[in-house]
Amino acid sequence: MEHIGVTSPILFESHSHTPLCKHAYGEPTEYAAIAEKRGLLGMMVTCHNPMPDGFSAAVRMAENEFDEYVDLVAKTRDQWQGRVDVRLGLEADYFEGYETYLEKQLASADFHFVLGSVHPQISEFREKYWSNDLREVQRTYFRLLAKSAETGLFDSIAHPDLIKNFTSEAWDADQMLEDIRPTLDRIAATGVAMELNTSGVNKTISEMNPFPAMLAEMKLRDIPITLGADAHVAERVSDGYETAMELLQQCGYTHVNFFLNRERQEVAIKDALPSLTPLPTPSETAL
């Protein structure tokens, strides 16, 4: 893609991880280096939050690693001062019954951005909500998304149709819209943003999360959009952002958002697109 009239950096990577979650690779400084090459203004580090009593412990930092996480992000911020604006964020699981725990956790550090997630693949979700009726599991997932927004704990709701990748054999996007629309009505009433997650193209159903028709329904309700690549390796920082913003424009969106100090910042897509620098392809690097 050719970019003409490149502008100053104005975009953030709003969804990235660290090795503390046990399934991401590379230190935050490596992610910041890619952010700089891509022409990003900054990067949110949003690793998976600790949960108590061994809750899905294999895919998140332990409670006694929380301070290490905060210090790691602070160290990276200092290292990249004046080049990439590295900020402390968190991807926090919403699971019924843990609201008070989350509220205390989120008050314990100066987070700039908190993503709320419902992860249907973890064993706790499956034990509590799974059944042979996969359509009902899907409906439950979307009801939980609405409940997560209504807690007021989160700034944006991550990968908001993730359930499709774990119930793909029963996924019918057109039919599910009838259940998704009431969820979006409830989320819109809260003012909470929702994420367009570019990593969905690498999952079972190869399309960004959420799917285009759901994005269009979100636009009808003026739900703000945050953009995230869900980077678990450095090379994925801002991956697919150009395609994502073009998709958003097709759905009627004119702006994307990021958060600083838990306050939403709005960026025009027409300005954001030319601000990005494409990474060289392997063939170009070899020349």
C-alpha cells in the first residue's frame, strides 16, 4: 500500500502482551521497537491480569508477579522516552463473581487502559457455561459481554466475537445478529468502547474480531472503536491496521480511539492511515 503525505505519529498499539502471561514471546522493548518502525505514537502493554486461586493460571501472570509487571512496563517506558510512548494497561478477564476482586486490582496501579475480555476457551468458562447446545453457549457469551460493559470496570471490550472460533461448527453470523443486537444496545448505553482485533485473521474463522456485520451494527449505535493487534510476538504490533481501518470506513466509521489516563482519545482514520509506515516484506529486506 502506498502512503502519500505521511503525517506525524498519532496511533497507539492498544493490545500487546509480555512473557509473564506464559504464551507470549519477547520483551516489551522489542514490541516498542516495532511500534517505532511502524510510525506509532505509542503502545499499551495489556498483559493478562492475575486472578486468584489458580484461575486459568497457565495463561496469565501470577498474583505475586503483578509488581514485576508494573515495573517492567515502567522500565520500558523510561527506555523509550521521547521515541515511543509506552503505557501501562491490562487485559482483565470478566467472570461473574470476581467483580470486587477486579475492582481492587484495577485501583492498585495507575493503568492508562483496561481491556475487558470474556475468554470462552478457559476451563472455568467451560465448567460454568458450556453445554451441548452451542447456540446457547454463544448467546451466553454475548450476554456476558454486555454484563462486562455494565460493570464500569473496563474501557473497551476485547475481541468481541471470540466465541465463534470455539463454536465454529455452530456459528451462523446472520442468525447470531438477532442475539448480538440486544448485547450491543446494552453496551452502547454504557459508553464503553469495543475493540477491532486484527489477530482474528489467524484464528479458526479467518476474519477480524468482530465480523463486518457486527461492526456495522456497532456503528449504528455509535459505539467507539479501539484498535488492537493482540500482539503476542513483537512482529505483530499494529499488524493489519491499514486493512482494519479500511474495513471500519466501509462500515461507516470515521475515527478510531485509544485511551490515556483511562480517558478516550479520538483519531480521524483519514489522518491515521497515512501516519503508518509499512514494514518491509522479507523479499524487500533481502534486496
